[in-house]
Amino acid sequence: MKSFVNRVIVLATVLTLAIVAAQASKAPQKDIVDTAVAAGNFNTLATALKAAGLVDTLKGPGPFTVFAPTDEAFAKLPAGTIEDLLKPENKAKLVSILTYHVVPGAVSSSEVVKMTSAKTVQGQSVKISTKNGGVMINAANVVKADVKASNGVIHVIDSVILPQ
């Protein structure tokens, strides 16, 4: 009887470990847009993506790397800039700015630090540098890296980057 109980305990332990391992290895369930919205500090970015008609694209299969400015980053722009960009007549400019924050493929921070530039979906390249142990995209600091999404990765930045 004691042997039977020990076998049941071993079997239960193995099954528990298998379930825990399976749960830990699951890919993130939310796409880039839903991940950003759930974080709560990308409301301006979400509004801009909607105005630019890019939500469906960033909910697509990707993979994408998004250098995502926070609400605080957007607040650093001159007064009235965001409101002006959200106007329908400025949609092309807004699309250009937003797609300048997106790089094709899922580029992790371990890969980003080895790069000096990356070509964006917008067509121009962003400059990548390291300074004091941190990573910069143009003049924006990466404040949080490797936020995983089902269709790519988000690197949070503290400023909006603008194409030339």
C-alpha cells in the first residue's frame, strides 16, 4: 500500500510540474494593441493608432517591434500638436509618425543593443545607441524593454520620435 501511495504522489507531482511548465511556456495572448491598452499608459498612442487607421495592422500577425511612447512622452510635444495630428486632414502625417515607431519583425532588447540603426515600416531608419547602460532610439530612452505580445514586442520609450 505504501508503494502505491508513493507512486500516486510521484505521478501527481510529475503532472503538476507538466501543467506548470505548459502554462509558463504559453505565448502571450494579447496582441500589441491590446497589450498597450491593458498597460494603461498608452491612451494617446491608442487614440492616434485609431485615428490613423493602424489598429487592425498592429493587431495583425506581424511580427512587429514597436517603440511605444507613453502618454507622458506625447505630453512633451508642443501644446496643440496631438490635437492637430488627430485631425482627418493630417492623417498621412500621423501615419508617417506612427509607422516610424514600428520595425518589422520581433526584435528583442538583446538584439537591439547590437544594432546601430533599424529601418522602420515608415521607410526611414531610427538611430540606435547605448548610453550609460541604457538604450536610445534617436533621442528617446527605452524605459522598459521586451514587453511581449502575441504578434511582436514592445519597447517603451520616453519621447515621441519624429521622422525627418
